Amino acid sequence: MPIARLFAAATFALLLAVIPASAQTPAVAESTMPAARDGSKDFDWMLGNWKADLKRLVNPLTGSTTWVAYEGTQTTTKVLNGKAVMDEFVVDSPASKTSVEALTIRLYNPANQTWSIYWANAKNGEFSMPATVGRWTNGRGEFYDHEQLNGRWILVRYVWSDVTPTSAHFEQAFSVDGGKTWEANWISNITRTKAAS
């Protein structure tokens, strides 16, 4: 089997291992399986304009305790006739004289009721690969991928929680032990400034 296919199979197996059982589709007879949940509107709450407050950990997974604070905006819209959600995220840190300008694309797959999330940072002009994949369960969105950081493979987790019509909380975390422990490195709170028209 080619290396790329082996890696893809291993990555998929790893994602299934770390995605909570409640978020996985059980293998049951079709006659007893409930109708597939339509999660295509899971991110509709995010449409509109937001104030973003971000804390970013400097040098994750090194024992660092230095955080940089940012403030800015997030603007979220539907694209592809409502089959995807896109947002532009722009924040600045006057203290560190740095900024983050990024684009997120979220695509919904109705066949397995999962979202694939792609992140592009203006600094390198590329979308992140592989996609961060997951779903919403009981008002909490969890999304995972497996990628390299400083020459070693890590698990990456995105979590959206505490969603209200006017606010939400997001955390990105890394794991080096297969998801047993996590280190948060990107914590963002968004507050609505204007709903989508």
C-alpha cells in the first residue's frame, strides 16, 4: 500500500480513537438507525460580525507560560449557496507588535455529518492541511487533526463551547500523548457586534 494511503488510513483511525464515542456514528443495522442528523446549520449562529479577544501561547509544548493578548474582529458569512461557512479573523497585539490575519473555511459533509475546517494565515498564504474534522454534539463542537510541529506528530483539537446568541468561546489545544492530556495554546472569546443580514 502506498505511504500516502497508509498515512491517511492511520490518521483516520487515530481520529476515530480520539473523537468521543458520542460523536462517532455507530455501526447498526440500517432499519434501526435513526434518520441522519442534518448538521449543515451548526455554524449558522456564527453568521455576522464579532469582536474577538484572543490569548495565544508563545512556543507551545515547550513549557512556555508566556501568553500574548490580541483584539480585533471576526466576520462570518455563508458561501457556496449555504454549503459552507467562511470567516475572516483579524486581530492585533500592540504589546507584541504582532497581528494575525486569517481566513477559515468550514465545509459540511452530509454523508457522515462532519465538518472539515481549513485555516489560512495571511503570513504564509496557504490553507492548513489536513483539515480539522469533527462535529457538534449537545451544543459543543469538537474537531481534530494530526499534524507536525517542530518535527514531531501531535494531535490538534478545536473546541467551540458556551455558545449564546451574542458570545462564544473557542480553544485550540495540542496533545503529544494521543489525546490523554492537552495543552491549550489559543483561547478566543467572541462577542457579537452585528448579526448577519
